[in-house]
Amino acid sequence: QVQLVESGGGLVQAGGSLRLSCAASRSIFSFGNMAWYRQAPGNQRELVARIAWSGTTNYADSVKGRFTISRDNAKNTVYLQMNSLKPEDTAIYYCAAADTYWGKGTLVTVSS
């Protein structure tokens, strides 16, 4: 079991930046991967970015070149740096450990 707590969401204008954090209650090193997902109103939850224990990353096409996922194993924390935000990035962002454990999410709203 692990508890995941997201933070860093908020309201930002288009073109702005936010950094989301996901703090885990125990070591994240043992998880095969950590990921960020998002869900906009009326839409299904979708993968935004994933980072493996090796550091290998992959991104949804819609965020490539704008978002960066990283992890700090010593702090048991995963980050999502979001730049050049667009209104269509508006969603609740969730952190996931091994696609098994989930946080409660943090809301990101991008105004035009």
C-alpha cells in the first residue's frame, strides 16, 4: 500500500506554467513506473506522462515538448513540469504508482 498526494494545481493563463508534485508515503523506487494521468469533464482518464524506474519517459502526443515528468527517489516524489499550457490542458491530474495506486487528484484550469 502507498498513499499518493498531488499538489501544485491551480488557475493559470494560457501560455503559463505549473509544476505538479506527487508525494508518496513510502519509497517509490520499488514501483516499476510512476505516471500522471488527467481527466477532463466528460472525457475518459488519459495518460499524460510515465517514468520508469530506469528514468525512461514517455508522453502523450498532445503534451510532448511542453511537459516533463521527473522523479526524486530520495524524496519519494514525482513531478510534472507543465509549460506553454493551453485551455485544453484543463483537467484533474492524477498521480499513479504502477497504475495500481492512485492519488485523489489536483485540478488544473487554464484560461484563454
